[in-house]
Amino acid sequence: MKETQNEQKVVQLNPKKKKTTMVYSVLAILIVGICIYQIFKINYSPVKTEIAFEKTISKTVSTETFVVRDETYIRADAEGTLVPLVADGNRVARGDNVAVVFTSEESARNYAEIQSLQEDIDYFESLKNKVGAQTSDVDALDDRVYAACENYVRAIAEGNVDDYKTYEDAVCETITSRQLSTGTVIDPTEKIAALQARLSELQAASGGYTTIQVENPGYYISHVDGYETAIDYSDATSATADQIEALLSCEPTPASQLSGCMGRLVDSFNWYMLCVIDSESAAYLSDGGHVTVEFPLSSAQSVSAEVVSIQNAGNDRSSVILRCNLMDQQYASLRKEQVRLVLQEFTGYQVNNKAIREVDGQKGVYVVSGNIVKFKKVNIAYSDSEYSVCVTPTDENGNPLSGYVTLYDEIIVEGTDLYDGKILD
């Protein structure tokens, strides 16, 4: 009988436990739901935005150019290995020694080593004057070392092979100066003696050579490429598209016909780049104007060239003659080159095309200011398939007009039911 009563009690208690468990479960679900909602509310944004940053876009055209200079061969009755005494592209005067020709490669190597040894001896001699000179301004010495290293790395990154030695020497010189100035003891006497011994040995074994002089002033170039006479310098400014294309496909003068040529001399300051581009791109250029020329496959720096002539040649072709008067080692090596002409540059604020809308006949974008949506106008200067570059127009006094997109605006690129003055939740 007692067992039956106990069973009844158990049966009566079970519904209460189930109810309590259900309540706790519902509460737990509610709490979790509230947490998820709060997290979602914190992270949810009814719109997607992008920041307006300043951007420069260039409209360019790529083509091939043929470089024409006022060049004459430097001839000499000598055979052997030529060692330049002057860097390519440097200006020389009449009667200057520009190169030496050795009868053997060994003599040429000895000569080059002699020059290097003499430079090293001069360097270590200069260290004698610095020994004992100390300074407390270590930060200034460190800045010199860092600057020299940065210049060296930049030269390597830009592919300026001919400048490596100069920048390498600068790094060594600044590091040594820091060591000497902070108390490091360096005695270059033994090093100088070893260098002088090697110098004397090479000078005793050096062979004869022929010195090459120039008869006129100009820019010196130590090598020839066979294209010097492909077109007369006086005809460069009147070259047609057909002539330019023929130059770009022509073969150089055979080396056998250039024996006795010990380099060349550029007599005139001006040199020309002859190009053929499509007529649509040529429309961006004007006679007497200037265009930036980039050399993507060369170490030569971009240059601003004057537009001398533009001639429509039919079949969507136009000849373009460009003039430049800068000269250095890189420009002196140019002949047939891939170039990129920068026809136009646009600097403004980059705007995603998806954000641009038209409201009451005015193109613009919606931006977020706090939690309020505002409409701002855009003045599109350049546009491609994804982005536009927008510039702010100015009044007659050059002051920017208000109501246009400005730097760092938070532009809405995705959103629905947008209008000026809308408050975002």
C-alpha cells in the first residue's frame, strides 16, 4: 500500500519538474537570442560604404619610338680593347681624352685595376686626416649612414647599375667616418703600403695603349649601335609615319663596316623621339605642347618632351615627333625603345561607379555624416569600368564650390531607400 502511495507522489512531482525545465529552457533561448540580436545590431550596417581618397589617374598610350641624335663617329686608327675615360652622356670639350685602346684584354684589365687602386689609395690617405677626430653628435653620423644606405638600395631597386659603385663607396665612407668619430682606432698605413705595392707591380707590367681624343665638343657615347646613319638628323622633324615604321623595323649597319669607330659624339643638345600612335590618342596632343614620356623597359627616368609635330597618316595612324634636351648615361643608350606617353593626368577623389546616382538631373553620391545620409554632387573628370575620379569645381576666384564630394567622405556604395536627410538606425 505504501509503495502505491509513493508511486503516486512521484507521478505528481514529474509535471512540475518538466514545467520548470521548460521555463529555464525558454529563458536561456531568450537570453541567447537577445545577445545575438545585440551583437548583430552592433555590427550591422544598413549600408556599405567606401572612403573617398585622393587618386591620380593617367590616360596613356604605349608605342615604340626611334631615337634620333646629331651623332658623328669618333674614328681612330687603333685596334684592341677600348676603355672609356668618360661616362656615357657626359659633356666633353674639344681635345679631351675620352678613351684609351689597349692591344690586349689583359692590358685593359691592368689599366682598370690601376685606376681602382689609385682611388683606394686616395681614400685611405684621406682617412689619415680623420683619425683622432671625435664627435658627440652620433645621431647626425647615423643619419648619414642611413641616408647612404637608402640611396644604395634605391639605386639597386631602380636598376641604376652604373651608379652602384658610387653609392657603395658612399656607404663605406659614412660607416668608416662614424667609426673614427666615435673612437674606433683605424690605422690605414699598412693597407696603403699593400695597395702601393700592387700599383707599382701593375704599372711595371702595363702595356702600351692609344689615347682617343675628340676634335669637337659634345656628349660622349663610348659605343656604336649601327643606327647612327639610319636617318639624317635634319630630316627627323619631318619624318612620316611610314618612314618611322621603316626605321623601327630596319637592321643596323653591320659591325664589319664600323671598324675604327671608337664611339660617337652627339653634337646638338636636342634629340628626337619618333613615334606612331592611333589618331584618337594623338588628339590629346598639340604642337608646341609637352607630354611625359616613360620608359617601362629601361632604367631611364621619365622625361617631359616637347611635341614638335603631329601628322595624321590615315588608317587611324598619326606620326608624333617629340624633342628633348636632357642627356645622361641612360638617355644616351636609348635607340629603339618601348615608351608610354602620358596624354593626360587627373587628380581627384576616387569614387566607386556603383555609388554614383542621378537626383533631379544632378549626378552625385550619398554619404554618411554621423548617422545621417547626405547627397553630395560629383564632377567626374575621368571614369573607367569600376571607378571615377571626381574633382571639385571652383568659382571665378579659384575657391572650391560647396556641396561636392571631399576628401575622406564616407560614400555609400550599397544601400536601399536612400534620400537626403535620412536617419540610419
